[in-house]
Amino acid sequence: MTGLSLFFYGYWDPRFVVLLVASIVLNTLTAQQLVAARTSDEAGTTESRTATILTIGVVANLVILGFFKYYDFFIASATNSLNRAGLNVDPPLLNLTLPIGISFFTFQAISYLVDIKRRELDDALPFLDVAFYLSFFPQLVAGPIVRATDMASQIRRQPDPRSIPSGEAFWLIAQGLFKKVVVSSYLATNLVDPVFDVPGEYSRSEVLLAMYGYAVQIYADFSGYTDIAIGCALLLGFRFPQNFNAPYRALSIQDFWRRWHISLSTWLRDYLYIPLGGSRRGRLFTYRNIIATMVLGGLWHGASWTFVIWGAIHGVALVGERTIARHWKPLGLHPEVVIVLRWAATFHIVCVSWVFFRADNLSRALELLGQLVQGGTPAPLITLVLVALITVSIGIQFLPEEAMAKVRLEFAQAKPLTQVALMAFALVTIDSFGPEGVSPFIYFQF
């Protein structure tokens, strides 16, 4: 299976198989050194040795990630700042190709090392197990970020083909394909891409609908990929953790991050926010840690100031929520009205932040937001199909989870012939409604 995963990764660019293998070797050796240091009999020195080894391992992983993903970004930013200050410098840019999925397998490697240091893993995994863990193809290129603590026991046991929940897996794969091929691609082709590419040519209502449309597009795209990844892993006998839980029904930004890209938000909490100090040193330090975590989380998505701003918006919003909660006084509003207001505020903060996430550059993002104020009234781009698709895609997240689970369970318990017929119908429907030339998954670029 590891060989097939490496072939899958190398099919895109064989050169980067060397990088992935180097990461596997690096983290295997570092983990072994951590365990050796952790069990050392040298009284009083074990903690400092493990901390030193962990630091070296984490820094090595981040250097590899930073070199490929951020070298040109930081060099260009520093050059522009120095030139504005009157210092004319022109260092070379490398124009490196970003290895696909490098952010995901680097974060998995770091969590593996930290979990050994924290004794959440009793022992280092064998080389082949580490190779399987970091290269497993369903989640290699775009997550979810799976922890070694979740995978170790699954790797050690041999999956029994008779106990594989194939019905659940096929449901997830079909659901993911529908989200990506039909919902995400249709919105991208007919609304989001035209408006975000040339926002000045569209009215405020078209821009507003495109903002809502992108919120749905990126959810359908990324959660669709996650559904496919989890489904493929299930067919091979491995269960990944849930990565999305109706994020657009959230009533706060904190609630949103409990529901959106759960594997990343919990990773940032456990391996960045808590090590920074979490909420242990008072209110101001807590606010600093929240904003730093979200800004770095934004930068993780890409080497661009738009991602930094996206993260900063979420960080400031999280701090704002905490501040409001401390001083909040009931205004005599009906509880249901308060719920609606909280939902509307949360959803629109998320949508505005998505503008910076999606825009090619900062000026394009500001131009699009400016059209919300100065855009004209004609809106030929808006159609009933687009409005209905966005409305239904958001509204379906408010359905009771029990109802959705019941439908999945009935499909999983159906006879094999019934499952095959329903899957065939679903695939024909997806192919019929999907546009020509489906674009790559959004999170492949990270």
C-alpha cells in the first residue's frame, strides 16, 4: 500500500517522491531518538534532551516546508520593504514549484513527534508504518490531517474485508462527488470565477451573491474531497476523523472553527495555541495567542498577504467574541431573535473573510468589497438556479443530523444490488449535471 501511495504521489511529479521519502526518514529517526531520550536513565537530563530533539525535528520539518512554500514570498516582501526605504536590493527568486500536499504531511509529521514527546504514543512507529502514515494516498494531497494516535492501532491490525463498511464508504464517495462536480463546479463556472476575476464589471447584488456563492463553493469543494478521502480510506479498512460538521449553522466564530476543517482547527489548538500559552497567562496574553494562532493558520494556507488577512479577521473576531461575552447585557430580545442575529453576524464575517481567501491579491479583494458600495443595479448574472443552489446548500446544514444519519444507515443496510443501482443512478446524475472541465480541488494548492 505504501508503494502504491508513493506511486500516486509521484505520478504528478516524480521528483517530489524524494522529498516525501526524506520526510519519512527524518521523522522516523527523530521519533526513535525521542523515545531513546525519553527512556534515558540519566536523571535530570531527560527532559532537556527530549525537548532539544523535538525542537530539532520540528524546525527541520518547518525548514523544508518554509523553503518550498515561503522562500519567494518572504524574499519578495523583504525586497519591497527595503526598496521603499531607499535600499536598492535585488536578491534572486527561485520560483519553486510547491510540492502538492506538503503542508498536510508536514503537519502530520510534527504532530507525530510532539505526541511522542507528550507520551501520547508509547513507542516510535517502525519505518514502514511511518511511511504508510505520511504517504497514505486518500488524505496525502489535501487532508484531513490525521494524527498518528488515530492511525497507529489501525496500521498494526490487518483490515478484515468482511467487516469493511462499504455501504457507508460508497455513500460518502457519491456525496463528495456530487458536492464537487455539481455544486462547487457549477458555482465556480457560472458565478464565482467571473465576479472574482473582474469584480468591477458586476453590480453589488452580483458581488454579494458571489460572496455567498464562494462560501458554498469552498465548503462543497473541500468537504466533498474530504468525503471522498474518508470513503476511500474506509474501503481500505481505515477510518479517518470527521472534518466538517455543518459549519454554516455556527452561531459564533469559535463555533465555526469547531465545525470547519476540524482536523486543522484542533491541530492549531493542540500544537500551536496551547504551546504558545493558551489562556493560562491572563486575558491579554490569551488574545495575543488567539490572533497569532489564526494569523499563522492563515499563512499555512499560502504565501500571500491575503491569507494572512483572512487569518487575522478570524483572530480578531474570536477576540471580539470573548470581549463581547464579558460585557454582554441582555437587550430584552427574544432568544430566537438573538440566535438569528448571532448566526447572521457569524455567517457574514466568514463570508467577508472568504473574499481575501479567494482573491488573487489584496487589491482585487478590496475592489470586490468596494463594489458592494458602488456597484450598479443591473444584475444579469443572477439566476433562479444560482439563488436556489446557494440557499439549499446553506439550508440543508440546518437539517437534524439524526435525519441525515438515518438516510445513510438505510443505504448502508440496503441489499448490494440496491446499492449498486443507486450508485449507478447517482454517478449518471452527477455526470449529467456537472459542467465540462471540472476544476481541481481548491485545497490541492496547499
